[in-house]
Amino acid sequence: MAGQFLSAQTSVRANGVDLGVECFGREDDPLILLAGGTTMLSWPGVLCERLASAGRRVVRYDLRDSGASTTLNPESPAYNLRDLAADAVALVEVLGAGTAHLGGVGVGGMVAQVAALDHPDVFCALTLVGTRPVAPGPVDEDLPDHDPAVMEAMFARPQPDWTDRDAVAAFAAEGAEPMGNDPQQARATAAWIWDRTPSNDPAVHQANQLGMVFSRIDCTPRWRERLGELGMPALVVHGRADPFFPVGNAEVLAAEIPGARLLVLDDMGTALRHTSAERVAAAMLAR
């Protein structure tokens, strides 16, 4: 991975697994490492390009059991949250950077919180998008849970044939608006995720599209009570229209991380919109 590169997709070995990565920018620029939620495509390419144009080396990557990363059995993962955090640490080393600005979307945001808490010497800044300070499952009393009406409607929808690319893309587009997302962007992203899935197994396709594997891993011990230990610059980005992790989660998260900045995007739901790339990039670059 030597020399100058722009949007170079590859796979690297880190922490004993293969991780799918895509690199933007110059290798000698400061590193921004972006954990997928669960695939790297939760970080829009236009945002990565904007950060790279500002003099950052940007690497977005797939979590285990997603995208081009090692996929064994998404229905019974043999690793835990701390292993995923260790993957991020190992990636920084493999990429030859001393430290990195770490970002995470959704479940990737939970990985990022734990990685930054456990390895403060490796990460120099933190960006958390559409996430919360506790693991999947029952939430703390002061945190708003998923919107029950939206969740009931979403789970009541007939599942597509996960091996049919067009059906999967249509399923994503049809479910976008209730989640506060752009249907056209959701359709394109789902099709791209499908194209990057190196398996014909319906369970693997479903895991890549829905990120269900994360709800099956061990996320103990809790980390919310440690957020006050974070001493690095932190940015919390959240959509006001997010029914999955309502915006109150972001408000609590930002309040409990010392000095954290909160950016709430009125037109955003669960997914970063391409149209918000400039504003999010500017906030990430401000220190």
C-alpha cells in the first residue's frame, strides 16, 4: 500500500483476520480510520473524498462478517466487542500510522467508543455517528429506545429473496423513508453492498444488509460509565429523524464525553446523507 493512492480497495490482515478496506488520499497524511456499521459503505464515498482533499489519509473498513472482511458464520459469531475494537487498533499499526482519528457509524460507533477507551494512546480524535453509549438490547432509563411504531412496521415487512440483487435494493429503498433516509441513496447503497458480498448464502447477504450479526456478539462489560475518561477531541453526529436510535441518545453521549461537540442534522435519519458530506467533513476537521 505504498505511495499515493485514491480510492484504492484492498484487503489487509490485522488481528488475525482479513479486513476489507478502501483508502483515500496520500499515505503520509494524518490517518482517519472509519469503522463500518457494519460495512464500510455506511461512510459515503463523497465524505471520504472531501476529507482526503483536506489533507487526510482516509481508510474506511468493513467489520468482521461483512463486506470483504473475514466472514465465517454471521449467525453465530465467535468474537466479541473487544475483538472488534482490537481490529481497529491493529489496522492503525498495519497501515503504518502512529495514531488515528477514529470514526464509527451505528454499531461501528460502539466499537469506536470501546477502542478509544481501551487504547487512548492509539486514537487522537473520535467521531461517533448515529450511535449510543450502551450495547444492543435493553437501554438505560434515560436513553430513548427504538420508535415502537416504526420498528413494528419495519419488522412486519416481508423479507426479500436475499440472493436477488434487485429485490434487495428495492427492499432497502422501500424501507428508507420510515428510517429518515433517502430512498435513492438507500437503493444504490444496498445494491453496492450486495455486489461486495463474497457469498451466495442468503444469511450472509442478510447480515451484510441489516447488520444483525452485531446483536449476537458479547458486548460486556459496559463502557458508558467510563466515557468521562476520554480526553481526546470528540464529535457526535446524529439525525433528528432517526427512529432507531432517537436523538436523545446522542445528547446523552455528547454530554458524558468531556468537551464533546454535538452536530444534529435535521434531515438525517439512521444513515449519513451524501448531501451532508460537506458539513460533516468540516465538523470532523475542526479541532
